[in-house]
Amino acid sequence: MITDPHKQLLDDCLSGHSTALEDLIKIFQPKIFSLALKFLWEPDDASDATQEILIKVITHLGSFRKEAKLSTWIYRIATNHLINAKKKINNLKQLRFRQVEKQLSLHNQNQDQNSNSSNLPFLIYNIQMACTNAMLLCLSKNYRIAYILGEVFRVSSDEGAWILNIENDLYRKRLSRARFQMEEFLGKQCSLASSNNPCKCNNRIRYMEKKGKIQSYLEYSKILESSGKWTVTSVLYPEIKKIRKVAEIYKNIPNLEPKNETLIKIQNLLTNNSLQILID
């Protein structure tokens, strides 16, 4: 029998308790957004996907057969949506490790790119977040989602296989290959993975600002900062003199949150009875 910490919440939702669905949203919205951000990279795309996923969860809650934990079932809905939604995002192209390596090498030669920003540590920290998340785009979508589930969310191989609706052996193979590729690349390129690597973040500030690749991350980080939730964890500082597993970097990146408007939109839909649980 599956022990589910969210069983009572599920029962309350299905019984029509007025605040239960809002509680479900508040619990799972940050988790879904984190998953979407690491898969899609762009915060606004991740925020839109989070809203769409939550609507799917709510409207299909009545069809949940409890063959897994509620959280595992929600991750299945989320991953299916993200894998399919990726095809609809025209500006999202899979990167290649060689392509990124070449770009990092070019920018590493430009030592005069430092920004005049008075908030340089905050800016560099966001560049670290944006760049490390971008590295995930170098993985194929199947490897990427397996890596995020297994290494970042730490789901078991049984759960990961169920979420992706594949055999356990295939899930473990995908995770192993994704882990190897990320360790192989970041272990040689990024100072966050090894202090033997020179830090390139400072040299990419002008490039990231000019291309507009950092603005959305800064916007979401400032929302956290203004709410008092922003924290800087020491694991992301390259001065730490050790070689760490790449997964540690992703597990210690601050959890950005979707804008409040996402939650407000869904709450309004619930208030107006535009969203209903489908009971099969």
C-alpha cells in the first residue's frame, strides 16, 4: 500500500472543501515551476507552463487512481506537458555542448566586459543561475527530464520510470547517461563544479545584458528579494576548494517562484467555477 503524505489533501479536494484546492496549488505550484524552469529555461515560459499544468491537475484530479503518490502523479502530468509544450516554443532550441564550450572560450578572452553595476554580486549570481540552467538544454529532452527528476528532485528510479511511463531499466539508463554528460562538461568548464576551472561568469555580463538573456532572471529574483525570500547559498561560490557533484549546483540554486498573477488567475477560475474536478 502506498503511503501518501498528501492523502488527506486529496480527499478534501475531492470532497469539495473550499480551501483544499487552493492549498494544493500553494504546495505544488513552486515545485512545478522549478521543474518547468529547469526544463524550459525561460522564467516566463515556465510560469505559463505552470499555470497550464495546474489547470490540468485540477480538472483531472477525479481520474487519479492512487496507483502512485499524489506528487508523483502531478509530476507525470507536468513532464508530459513540458515535453510536448517544448515543441510549441519557437525560440527554444537545443544547445550543443561543443557550441557552448566555444562560446565560453570566446567570452573568456574578453577580460574587459565587467559591468558598471553597483550590484555586481547579485548580477553574477543570476548569471550563474541562468547559465547553469541553460546547460540543461544541451541534453536531449528525454535525458534532460530524467536528470531533473533523478538528480535535482531526487525521485526514486521506480517513481521516475512511472512518471515517464517507461521501464525502470530505460529510466536508469537515461539518468546515467545524462549524469555522465553533465559531469563531463561542467566538470571541465565550470568553476562551480571544480575550483580548478577559471570562473567565466564575470566575463559574460555584458554579453548576457546585451542579448537580454538575463533580464527575466533578474526580474524574478528581485521579486524574491522584495518579499524577503531571497537567499544566497555558499555552494554557488567558486571559492569553495573542492570538486562537487554537478547535481549539488542545481539543488542549491535559489528556488525562483512564478509571479503572483499565476496563482491569482487560478484562484479566480476556481471562484468563478470555471475549473471543475472531473469525476470519472
